Amino acid sequence: MTRLIILVSFLFFGFQASASYILIPMDADGQKEHLKAYGITYWTLERQVKVKWLLNYRGGSFLLPDSEEIKRECQIRGVSFEILSDSKTEEILELIASPSQNMEAVSLEKAPKIAVYSPLGNQPWDDAVTMVLTYAEIPYETIYDEQVVGDELLLYDWLHLHHEDFTGQYGKFYRSYRSAPWYIEEKRKAEELAAKMGYTKVSEAKRDVSLKIRDYVVGGGFMFAMCSATDSFDIALAAEGVDICEPMFDGDPSEAGYQNKIDDKKTFAFKNFTLERSPMIYEFSSIDMTRKRKIPKETDYFSLMDYSAKWDPIPCMLVQNHTSLVKGFMGQTTSYEPNEIKSNVLVMGANKTNGEAKYIHGIKGKGFFTFYGGHDPEDYQHRVGDAKTELALHPQSPGYRLILNNVLFPAAKKKKQKT
């Protein structure tokens, strides 16, 4: 009888201690493949299995139900994970729920359908987002002007804007590359596409594309953009109905006094900016800090802001990381002039040396947008023709983690937002 009691007790306590959850840690020491960890989380959501995102707990870790399939996928992708018992899981969730802790457990419920706005045939160096989505094995579909104007954005939960020039000035590459075969070919393709869509100018086509993207966000969409797609998008909205392009871009002179006709009430993020009129200057406006900054590469870092996980879960989700100090990186639009950012826009990452904003977020209508300055978080000063970044060399990149935070953002169960 005594042996039977001991055996039953052993089986009972052994069952209680059995693993029932998988923790994917996201702190600096606990995870060797931070970027692929997001892919595991997305893969789990695709299988209609809910995940908890543990904000501010070990770098923003993920809690998943125990499953041989999930563990095997983690092993295949090289993602670090830990097995937790029921009691250990309950202990962690109790800690997170404590009012004394700046932590929160957010439920991720559905894998967002992702669209990348990008021209066909874009080069490997063109976009950090497509590189990290591919590396993390997160599926996406590519759309462009015809699909946007045709209202196909409604099919997607999350939209990324490729490094586009929404003003119709071909990236302001005129001075350095106007004789380059790639520039000539891209200009020709853009003009052909605009004509096919019924426009006489590329700038007019891009204007309507910008307005459709605006409507997508206002209606409840999630939009993420980097580098020149950020400020050129806002400029296109502000310049609706105003010709700001010089003859080499659209065949006729710009409108006289166009600066005074710009309406920044129409923009998402920026205000009181001055457009760069000269086609010989590789810049769109005073929004960008690239030409104003004097920061050595060795000391070029930006700091992530700290938010209340319980009261401000949205920005808290977007800054989850294993470090609060992230290496800076340049681009056509490197960062944003703080005095030209609207007061209702959150600056989530900024350089403390000169105050420039690097990573900003806002609400527009029922939707959300995030702008991230710079071209490639692991290539400090990327130039046309440079090889693409090999993310296998940067599996713990905090700069790339910020992109993937935005990818998972639409999966979270969120409270209703005020317009």
C-alpha cells in the first residue's frame, strides 16, 4: 500500500511538473536568433494558435502552448526556446500582472496578411523589410500602383512602403545618376505604367496612390514605411493638386510659389516643412536631418523610449528589444527634424546628441502608421550598387527587431482607439 501511495504521488506530481508551455526568450543572452523568433511566432499564428507577447519580460518574449510541432520548428530554424511547467508559467504571468511591474501579456490572435508596396524587379539592396521578412520566413505579397488604385489594399492587414518617391521626382537621383542606364530604365518604366493607368504624369499617378494609401490607413489599416517613403509620402499628400516637379521630372515647370500652397493639414506626421526646390540636391525637404547632422559613425546611436506596458501597450509593443540603445544608420531620409513633427505623433526613438527623431508612430483615423528613418539597420551608409546585407551575420539585430515588432502589431488584440 505504501509503495502504491508513493507511486501515485510520484505520477501526480510528475504530471503537475510536466511541460505545458514554450517560452521563446528575447533577451540578449537567452536568444541566438531574435529575427527568426518572430517568424516562429508568425508561423504559430498561421496555424490558428494564439500566442502571448510578454511585453518588457526578458526583452519582449513570446509564450506559446507546448507542442512537438512548434519545438521541432524552433530547432529547424535555430530559435532558442525554454520548456515551462504550468506552475512556472503561472508564476511568470503573476509577476507580469503585478501592478508594481512595468510588464503586460498581450494576446496575439491572428497572423496578419502582409503586403509590400514595391516595383517589380527591385534590386536586392532596395529594401530592409523584404530582406528581414524573407530571413524570418514570414510570407508577404508584392503589390504596386495598379493594385493600390484598384483597391486591393483592402485585402491586407499590414502594408509596407518600399523606399519609394511618392512625389514623382524619381528619388531626386537626377544630379548623380541621370545618365545611368538603371535610372533611365526606371524612369521609362514609371512613365509607361502611369500612361497605362491613364495619367499623363508619374507625379499624378503617385498622388492618387498616396491618397489610396491614406484611405487604407484611415479605414483601419496598419502602414509601415522607411527612408524616403516616409517624408515623400507626406509631401505628396500635402502637395495634392500642386505641381512641385521641375521639367526634367514631368516635362513642364513647377507651379509658381508652390511652397505657399503646400497644406500640411493633410499629412500624417510632418508640419511646417520647406521643400527642396533644386533638382540637383539629393533631398526632398527640410524634414530630413541627413545634411544637417554631424555625428561620427562610432557614436551614432538612437535611444528607444520607455512606455507603460499596462497603459500604453501599443508603443510598448513597437519598442520591444533586448537593448534600449540602437545603432544609427543613414539613408536618403536618415531621421526627422523634431520641430517639424506634429504634436500628436509619438517619437519612439531619438538621438540624444542632436534630438533628431528616428522612429515615430501615430494614429490616423481608425488606423496606425510607423515611420522609421534610414535605409538598412545593419549597413550604416548604403550606396547604390552595394551588395545586400546578409542577415545571417546579424541574427540579433536590434534595428531589424523594430521592423518585426511592427509586423506582429496587427496580430494583437487591441482596445478601440479614438480617431
